[in-house]
Amino acid sequence: MSYVDEIIALVEKQNPAEPEFHQAVKEVLESLRVVIEANEQVYRKDALLERIVNPERQFKFRVPWVDDNGQVHVNTGYRVQFNSAIGPYKGGLRLHPSVNLGIIKFLGFEQIFKNSLTGLPIGGGKGGSDFDPKGKSDREVMAFCQSFMTELCKYIGADTDVPAGDIGTGAREIGYLFGQYKRIKGVYEGVLTGKGLTYGGSLVRTEATGYGLLYLTKEMLKCNGHDIKGKTILISGSGNVAIYAAQKAKELGGKVVTVSDSNGWVYDPEGIDIKALKEIKEVKRERLTSYKNYRPQSEYHEGKGVWTVKGDIALPCATQNELDLEDAKALVANGVIAVAEGANMPSTLEATQYFLTHKVLFAPGKAANAGGVATSALEMSQNSERLSWTFQEVDSKLQHIMVNIFHSMDEAAKRYNAEGNYVVGANIAGFEKIVEAMNAQGIV
Ligand code: NDP
Ligand code: 2IT
């Protein structure tokens, strides 16, 4: 059996009931096959792949907290420190009832390659909990965050592991987490990113993932003879990534006609009203059913369906496996020219394959959504030098980083005779740097 197939089988055997982790490993290793086969002897001898698919360290802990009625609840907290070859562990904290160890491992594994692609010195990690912030009072969210950080603070630090936001973890949660870290450790340091602007946060971090997604999409389109201007754009999700993707898409001359949440989706033929969307989601924390109150001409549909709308560009910005083979077929039948993943692993393996074989320009999440973590790394730099950069400075660095990521994956794909296959390109470009750093540091 080839080394790649052996490791895929090993991961499935050693990590039972973790389908998302298996999927992430499979996608990466399958596309690295050419590189691994060319170096099989050396890599096998060094057990390189065994080291890459095994987290350096993982924590699972009890998170007890008290609700507004005095009832005690117990959630499970996780932090997976996957790979520190190129820098301190870096990656978000997901707060969602679906969180389990396998999901955190898939996200942490993706993060290694994504962070490598940014060109910045950050290793890969991820954490979170099955706590659901939805419907909780601010005091309940604070109680949870304080309890979570009381345990997490033992394992993180500005030079060891720097968490940030992800699904369910936004500015409010980061604030409570930071306060508790500072209180316990007695240190004011850049231990988290996505902080508020009054206490060490960076301008552009809020917008970064969505903006970065559009910067990379723009470059990918440009290099393939297209432009965002005048294009109809389908977006899923209505959280941090989706909102700022929609905003930048509109600024670049595109027309965003959909957004969604876990209950349903909105179709606004005249273009999504970003101001209304922000008020619903960021201020009032309401469901998308309220959108009609702002835009009576829009349609609200229960359940799935965003990908059945006719559009030129699709930007999945909600969650993993939200776009399956049927969705991919519908998009291609409707003439989609590009898909760029704002979320982590939103397309199933079959959907991705379908896009690639139908010559749809496809930017995988680890490249397309790297603007968030890249700007987190810029926040770390600013914290280290105790300075704050202007919006324009950070935004211009973000644009450069996203353009560079596109060219790194494009160039790696060409080098391995897979021109236009950005899945292969992104994985190879990310992998090469990690391997070089791991080799230089010996067997650790
Ligand atoms: P938010 O919590 O701000 O928003 C998440 C959005 O996705 C909401 O609209 C939510 O709907 C929807 N969603 C979540 N889970 C599901 C589900 N199971 N089914 C359908 N819809 C769902 O998170 P973000 O915008 O920050 O994250 C979105 C994606 O982007 C995730 O995959 C995340 O890992 C990724 N990402 C985030 C980065 C960041 O900087 N924030 C950086 C890079 C990637 P509802 O409100 O109904 O739950
Ligand atoms: O998936 C991701 O890259 C994030 N959630 C952002 C991580 C970070 O450290 O900013």
C-alpha cells in the first residue's frame, strides 16, 4: 500500500467516529500524493505523515457554569495544539452544540496548512466547546467564558498558543475570555486575537476574513480573465465571515443576492442590504426571518436552498459540509464560474471534485479564508511592539497577503502539472513550508 493510503487508513483506525477529521486528512493527503510519492522513502523513515496527522497535544476539560435561574450546566471544552513547527499554535475557538473532538481536530488540521500559506509565523491549533451562546443572556455567556478560560489559561499564552474567534465566538466572548485570562494570570498580553479596539485589538480584524475572501477571489478571477464587477454572488451564512464578504463584494461591484442561517435563507433580487443584515445579526442577534421587515420585496425560505439560485460566484460562509454534490450540480447547471470557501471545509469531497472536473474556479477554504488568521497574526505583531496600525495599513497588508496566497497556490499547482487545481496547489504550498521547518527542527 502507498504511504498516503496507509496513513489515511491509520487515521481512520486511530480516530474512530471522527468523520470530519478523516475528511480533512483525506483531502490534504490525496492532493499531496505526487509530492509524497516523490519523497516516499525519506518521509516514511522520518514518519513525517504520522507526525503531521497527530496533534502535538490535546486538552479536553469540564466547563461548569450557572444559568440565570441558578441551574448548573456542564459543557465540554477542547483545545487541540496541532503543530508548532512554524510558530505558536494559532486558531479560533468554536462555540456550537455540534462541537466534539473530531470537529476541533479537523479544524486544527486545516489550520496548520492555512497558517503556513499566510507566510506568517503561526502554527496550527483550534479549540471550542459544545456550549451554545444562542439565546443565552450576556451574564450566562460571561459565566461560561470565565469558567472555560479558568481551565484554558493553563495551556495558552502570547508566545505559546493564541486563540481567537470562530463560529459562536465574537467580540463579546473574546472580551469575557480576555478579562478572565488577565485576572487569573495577572498578565496583560496578546493571548487572544479579535480583541476590542480599546484593549489591544487590531483594526480590520472584524472584517478580515470576509474582505480577504474577496481579495483572493478578485485575484483568482483576474488571473482567469474575469472580474467581480457586475457578477451575481451567492453567499451562505450570515455571521462574521458572510457579512463582511457581502460588504466587500458589493464594494467591488458585485451583487449579493442571498444569505442564510441554520434555519433558512433570504433571496433579495435587488441585492442584500448590508446595513439591515448587520443590525439583525450584530446588534439585535435576531434570525433572518426579520430581514423582510427591512426589505419587503425579499423572499425568506425555510431550510436549505441557497445553492439553487442562479449566480456567477458562490461563497459558502457558514459551516462544514454545507454544500454537497447535489448543490454543486445545481450551481454548475446554473453557470457558476467560481466558488471560494469562506467557511472551513464547506464543500464535501464529492462537491469539490465536481467543481474541479467541471472547470469551475475553486478556491479552498484554507487559502480563501486565511485573511482572518493572517490579520490575527498582524494583531499579534502590533501587540508585541505595543503599537496600533491604521485601518489602511492593515488592510493593505491583508490585500498583499491574499494576493500572495493566490499566487503561491497557483504556482505550486503549475509546478506539479495541475494548473488551475487550487486544492492541490494550496495543500502543496502549505505543506512544503511545514515540512522544511519540521525537518530543520529534528525529530520532535
Ligand atoms: P458566526 O458564528 O459569526 O456565523 C456562523 C454562520 O453560519 C451563521 O449564519 C450560522 O447560522 C451559520 N451556521 C453555523 N452552523 C451552521 C449549521 N450547522 N448549519 C447551517 N448554518 C450554520 O461564525 P463565522 O462567520 O465566524 O464562521 C463561519 C465559518 O467561517 C466557519 O466555518 C468558520 O470556521 C469559518 N472561519 C471563520 C473565521 C473568522 O475569522 N471568524 C476565519 C476563517 C474561517 P446560525 O446563526 O443559525 O447558527
Ligand atoms: O478558521 C480560522 O482561521 C479562524 N477561525 C480564525 C483563527 C484566528 O486565529 O484568527
